[in-house]
Amino acid sequence: MTEGCAVASVLGMLEEREAAARVRVEDLREEAARLAEVLEAAEIELDRRVIAREELVEALAMSAGKSGDPETFLQVPPE
């Protein structure tokens, strides 16, 4: 009977480890979903900033075309 108890004990340990692994997987899935939302928001923000920069460069170039050299508008003044 001791062999049966040992097998049951090992089986119980394996079931506990499996349950813990399932919990860990579920926690990681939830974290991945949360991070996917954060990433999506960051990507949207990046896209908006890229568009804003492109629009500004385009507007400055158009303005410079009317009144001078476009490079003048794109240079950062010395501090």
C-alpha cells in the first residue's frame, strides 16, 4: 500500500504544479492583453506626433517657398 500512497502523493504534487502553471498562464495572458492596450495607445500617440511634425514641415516649406529658403525655417536656433 505504501507504493500506492507514494504514487498518489506524486500525482497530487503534479496536479498542484499544473494548477499553479495554469494560474501563471492566465495571469500572463491578462498582462499581455493589458500591455497590448498600452502599446496600441502608444502607437496612436506616435502616429499623431509623426503626422504633426510632417504637417509642420510641410507648412513651413510652403511658407518658405513664398518668402525665402525653406531650410531657414527648419533650423534650430543656437542657444
